[in-house]
Amino acid sequence: MLVIYDMFNMQGKTPAFFDGLKNEFLDKCSSYGSVETIFIERSDQGNIWVKFDSADSANKAKEGL
């Protein structure tokens, strides 16, 4: 699991913003391994949780992102 903190704030964000962000992260993270789930925390914290199929893939993404 990889957690990216403080990626955005909620001010002015629409549902389309979250769909686009999820797709963008799926594209970027898939280059490091198989992505099982992406969860975007819709709060002012702006955290994104990415679950990979292996810890190795998560570590590669951590280094690459």
C-alpha cells in the first residue's frame, strides 16, 4: 500500500476532478506494477491510497513518484 499525502484541497473540486485524478494515478502507478485499488480521500487532507498487488510494486512507485 502506498499513501500519498496532501495532494489537493477540497475547495472548488468537482466529481470530475476526482475521476480524472484517479485515472491519472492509475496510469502513472501501473508502470510500477499491478494496481488493485485507488482510493481518494475526499477531505481537506487530500490523501490518495494506492493498493498494489505486491510490496515490491509499492516500493518501486514510492521511489519513482
